[in-house]
Amino acid sequence: ARDSLLGRDVALKRCAAPADEPLLWEEARRLSRLLDPHVVALFDVHAGPPLTLVLQHLAGRTLRAHLSSVPRLPLAAVRPLARDLLAALQAVHGAGIVHGDVKPENLWVTPEGRLMLLDLGALGDVTALYQAPETLTGPLSPAADLYSAGVVIYEMLAGCPPYDATDPLELATRKRTHAVRP
């Protein structure tokens, strides 16, 4: 979308259903506590209907789309992306926030090769493949975000996640009992 008053492109995140409004408001509150070059910026909130977040427009694509075209990245390419991911998590955790769903779909790679963290509203809706095993029985924590970041970094280097299973319970068992695939 175009912000005609300020002459800039913006991204709009609209609430799909009234039942989802509390999650989008929570994301707005979280983003309002952050101003970091590694986290998408919140510019405004329109109460709607529909509730709409006005976010920084980012050129590029998700890390998932990036990995679809180049599944295994060389170490030299992974290093700056990993550094940006950990810097984003440092900012998020420093603001007292747990992201809760760090995965390639929530990471954005700019044309300049910078990585940015998206979607701070998914707390509690964790993707099992990137979920820390201890979160099955306990709360999400900054440590769980770091575990997820490690899975993402592994996937960038190896071309696949360290564990794979379609059933979340089977996946959790593999994480606790099987060695990481090379």
C-alpha cells in the first residue's frame, strides 16, 4: 500500500476475523515496544473495522522462499543472516518479549542480504518443527526462541531441518531420543 501523506510504501496487516483481534492488538503492543533494524517496524494502528496494522514495507522475500531457491546456503551467506537473527532476538528479549514462533516463514531476507524478524503475534501458536522440546510441557521462553533459531540456522546450512516428522508427538520424541541428522 502507499502512504500518500508521507510518500512511502507500507505493508498492511488486516485482521481476518473478529475473533483474531486480540492477537493482532497484542502484536501491535509488542511491536510498539521495539525499534530495531532487525525487526519489522510498526508505523500505525487503525482500529477499523477491520483492525489494521501499518507496518514497514520490506523488499525481498521470506527466508522460506529464499531456501526454496537455494536450499543449502554456504557458511559465508549464513553467518550474516544468523547474526541478524540473533540480534533481532536480543532486541525482542531485551524488551521482555518472547517471539514464540521463530521459523523461516517469519523471517525476511532483504535484497541487501539483511534478515528481519516478522510476526510477533503468534505466541502460543508454535510450529512443531521449530519448537523446543521443553515447551510441550512448559511455557515459552527466550531459550525456546534460541532453540528455534538454532533449528533455522541448521536448516540454512544443511538444507533441511535437523528432525522431520508429520506428527507433533513423534517429532517431540525424535528430538529427545534421536541424534540430529548430519
